[in-house]
Amino acid sequence: MLEEFRKFVMRGNVLDLAVGVIIGGAFGAIVSSFVGDIVMPLIGLLLGGLSFENYFIPLSSAVTATTLAAAREQGAVLAWGNFLTLIINFLIIAFVIFQIVQIANKLNPPPPPPAPAGPTADQKLLTEIRDLLAKGK
């Protein structure tokens, strides 16, 4: 069983997937930092210096806090500012992955289709018989 597991793990697809997950996680952290530390503060600056992370709608009258973390401790909130930040994260990641796939497709065009198979031995024999019979007429 250990040998089977080793063969499974060493297959190309499994290793490629592992590398992709690790790089994807690191890339996600970079994009999260980019959006949270650069993009959203700039958007907040354009909209009057507001921080999107603290935009929320209280769903309970018990919520009186002005920050999202404190409001969550008091009760249920709709954290739409955080949701907006995550949507921007997703769009950036999706766009970058789209660009990477386009570049990969240009660098590695699909192989040409295989040539059509020739006639089988039976087909060749039948063709010869047909041609001989056609000549005999």
C-alpha cells in the first residue's frame, strides 16, 4: 500500500496540482494585501477617506459599535464593505489567471490532429478485387 501511495503522489498531475495550490495560496495572499493595503485605501480616499472594512449594516438594535470587529461581538451585522473587498480580490485573481491561461495557450498551441488512418488490409484487398473486376469488364 505504501508503494501504491508513493506512485500516486509522484504522478505528474498530483505534483502539478500541489505546486499550483501552493503558488495559488501565496498569490492569493499577495492579491489580498494589494487590495486591502493599496486599492481599497485609494478608493476610500476618493470617497472621502472612509475605510471599507468598517462598512456594515447592523441587523440588531443591540449593535451600537462603529467598527466591524466590535459590532460582530455585539450581534449580527451585514459586513458589505468586507464583501466588496473580497469581490475586488476575486476579480483581480480571476483576471490574472485569465491572462496566464491566454499566454500559456499562445506559448503551447494544441498539437495538430493526427493523420487519418490508412485503409486496413481487408480494405486494400477488397479495393484490389474491385479494380481487377472493373478491368475485366
